[in-house]
Amino acid sequence: MAAHGLLPSMSRHGDCYDNRCAESFFSTLKNELIHGQAFITRDAARVAIVSYIEGFYNRKRLHQTLGYRTPTVADDEAMRA
């Protein structure tokens, strides 16, 4: 992307409130998984992150904004409504 003069961004420069969901997710990911870890390889980090997201964050972790339900449960309930 940089070779074409493009920069990846999830929000406006300097505005952490512009994309609260992404900011909140990455904060949670860093606090619950990344901090204190020393990954030997990028592949080890990738496997740990995917495992965290698919195995815990989406399926077991309760989310305040979803009424203390998991994203999987909230999605299932929305699909049935």
C-alpha cells in the first residue's frame, strides 16, 4: 500500500474516538493476550491471535455492550429475530 501512496487507517488521524469499536478491541487484545508474551515467530503470534479471537473472544468472552453476552450468542439471537 505504501508503494502506492496509501496508508492503512481505521479512523481519522489523532482521533481515537472515531472508531471506538476497533480501538476497544485492540486494547482488549493487547491487555488480555499480547502484553507479557514473547512470541518466537510471527506465525506463533498469528496462531495465538486467531485462537484468542475465534476460540475465546467471539465464543466465550462476555461483552458489556452486548448485554454481557458473547458475540456468537448475540449474533444467533439477532438472526432468529
